[in-house]
Amino acid sequence: MSAALAFASAAALAARIRSKELSPVALLEAYLARIDRLDGTLRAYITVCREAALAEARRAEQAVARGDRLGPLHGIPIAVKDQLDVAGVRTTAGSRLFADRVATTDAPVIQRLRAAGAVILGKLNLTEFALGGTQQFPYGQPRNPWNPDHDPGGSSSGSGIAAAAALAAATLGEDTGGSVRSPASNCGAVGHRPTWGLVPRTGCVPLCASMDAIGPLTRTVEDAALLLAAIAGPDATDPQMRRRAPDDVMAPLRDGVRGLRIGLVRELTHGPDTDPAARDAVVAAAEVLRTLGARVDEVSLPLVPYAGAAFMALADSEGAGMHLQWLRERGAEYDAGTRRRLLAAALLPAGAYHQATRARALIARQVQAAMTHLDLLVTPTQPGPAPQIASGQTPVRSKADAGGRFFTRRSYTTPFNLAAMPAISLPCGFTASGLPLGLQIAGRRYDDATVLRAAWAYEQATPWHDRRPPE
Amino acid sequence: MALPDLTPADVRALAAALGLAPTDDDLLEVTHRLNAMRDALAPLGALPLDEVEPAPPAPEPS
């Protein structure tokens, strides 16, 4: 089976399955063959559900033959971050501590994917407990498909790799502070963090309850919308869910950006930490959106550079609280980078957490105030292209080293986590050395449809999504 | 006012109070990380924090 088929969008593959041009079993076997050939190096997967997926694909094929009513993802092989429970499969959360933790039920998002017809292909690699900063991955070092010496991003590392390298038709990740958008940016994929409260998080190993959000990583914006439509909506098991039915994200997808008011965030686009390649790509993307009919103006949000520090004080403190007993009793089982990050957070005083909570409210107020006269905000997703893996594996040597590694990069994605807003990353260019760059588009709370609509318009007007990593 | 950096001995004592016993290998890096976090958080103190309540966004915006 050709690479062209494996790289086709999930939407196109689903249409071919519905029209009986494509067998779900043959499609699954094509992805399994790619995993066998490429994943020894890329290490996107922790668990490949080979036999279970083949059985599901055979059932999907029989349903097509019978002429059953088919869901929008019928027969589509989807892999999910190994932070999400799939019944009968272990959920490691990327940690040795959970090596034997087998889920007994599907998370609601998995139930919804299955209801839409998806075939669950496997569980994807991640930084330990979705924290970021893992130095030695217990289930193999995930590698960037564009250059295996470079970081694929995290924490949904395997989701970004599998989407970009066509090791699945589409994937799910989870984004507490950028964990869907960072791997999307680094790997040249599309990653959408939904509005917090739109997608149920039950059955997802938690990190920070007020920011955890499950979202799709895919090769196209349409596929991101398709997956979001499948997994969004109220669920009684998650107390933080919005109680009304979600807006339709598919119908307005092709409506274009004419008339939309878009703010190019000055502090993140032209900030001192932004690589010129990332800046230039995003400025050029803003021009494309302008050409398509949007009104794009620069906007100043002076509090967003504080977002990384506020986020880490909140998310790391909550993580440390959750892990405290294990840190006491099973500390040696953690990766050294994870353990040291959690230990440091455990020692933060309550006053720092309180201050960060107020800073969060201030940052959210400023960002949301901008949305009273803007429909969308655009920024680089990351300050630059994917760094080398080796740069994150060395011990932290000074407090300046720690600050440079952990705070700056997070200020690009976390303003929208702090404000509970939706945000997407999609490719907007490549560096001279061939590494992808990401454009981030954020929108009003629960207006994921406009975010996806603008991303689709940009994607269709540019060639970046057509590029494939080398094999 | 900038707070002085914590020393590894300070960090070991704080950790012990929580029942945590970082190894010697961990201790220096935890000290760097904690001091970096304190430095990164210090500018937040200059923001008008009293203007807002210390609460995350509610699931359903008002």
C-alpha cells in the first residue's frame, strides 16, 4: 500500500471506506507495516494493540459489507496518548510507576471514538506523567520525524510523531500547558487544544484539573475538527464539563476568514526570546490571513510573558501534591528529570501558589478583554523550531539553566491554558535545516469553530501541510 | 525585595519537613530549579494582584 494512502486525511480515508473503495483491514495493515518499519527509531508507541485492532477492523469491514449505518470515523485507525484509559490495555502515563496499571473501562473519549466507528490502534509515548522534561524515557526515546536528533515536543510526543509520520490516521493527546500544540509545532502536525470544559477528562491520568484538556493531533485541520466533533460534549462523569451540547465545528469549517478580526500578539511574535525564523513565519502567516479577507492588527498583551511562570507554579504544585506520597515511597522509579521537577515544586510555599493563582486571573482577564474586540489571536506556537534531544537530557547546572529551559518556552502556549481558551497549532513554514514551525491561533472560550475555520482557511492557502518527513 | 537563593542545605531541610529525602545527585538540581522558580515568580508580586480573586475560570463563563 502506498505512502500516499497512509498520509491521506482521516476524512478522505473514511469516505473511501464508506464507498467500499478501501478495506478497513487493509488500511490498518498499512499502518501496522509503517509502525514495524519506522517506530523502532521514532518510538511513537508504547503499546500497539495489534490483535484487538485487527479484530475491530474486521468487524468494521463486515459492517460495511452489510450496509450498516456508519459513523464518521468508521474503520479509521486512531492511536491515543498513553494517558487515556482503553479497557484491557495498560495506561502507563509514560512512567515505570504505572507499568502494570491496566484500565478496566474505556475513557469517555475512547467510547466516543468507538461510537464514531474508529479502530483503536494503540497507546502513544509521552513525557512522564505528562509533565515534560523527561530525561530518560522508560518506554523509548521519542524522536522528531523530520530529524531524529531533535525533540518531537511534549508531553503528547508520540501523538505528534504518529500524526506527522503517518503511523496512524489520527491521534489524541492531552494539553495542560501546551502538550498538544508543542508536539504539533515541532513535528509539523495540526494540534487542537479544545476549550477547557468541552471534552470530558474522565479516564485521563490527571496533572492539573483546572487546565487538563484532551484534544486531537492530526495531519489536517479538517481531521482535527472531525475528531473534536466526535469527542466533545457533556458527560456526567466529569464535573467540570459545560452542560450544553457543543457547537457544530464541521459545518462552518469552510466559511473562510473574511471579516474576522485577528490580533497578532506583539509580545510573543516580536519578543526577545522568539527565533527570527518563527517570527518571520508567523508575520507571513498573518499576511496570508489578511489577504484572505481578515483584518489583522498587532495587539499588545503585556502580561503574557508572565504566563509560563504562573503556569508552572500552578501545574507543578498540583502535580507535586498528587505525587507526594509516591515521591516519598517510590521516588527511585521516576525519571530523574520528573522527580527533580516534582521535588522542587513540592517545596514551593503556599504564598507562591496563591500569587500564581491571582496572576492567572489577571492574565486571563487581559487576554479575554482583548477578545471583546477581536475574534482570534495569533502567535508562534513555540519560540523556535524543535531543539536537539541532547540539550534536554543533561542535568540542570544552574538556576539560569533551569529558567531558560522551563519558563520561557511555556509562555507561548500557556496564556490560553490559564484563560481556559481554545487554541490550535498548524504548520506555517520550515527552517533552512528542514524543521517545522507552528502557527498558533486562539479563540474565545467555546468558540472552537472559529479557531478551526481560520486554521482551515490558512492551511488551504499554503503548502506546508503537503510536506512529508523523510523516510 | 529579592529573596536570597536557597542553599542545598536549606532545600534538604525543607524536603525533610515534608518527609522527602532527595539524593545527593538530586539535591543540587532541585536547588537550582527551586531558585529559578522563585526568581521567575518574583515579578508577579509587582502586578496588581489584589484586583482579582484567586480563582480559576469556571467551566461555564458568565
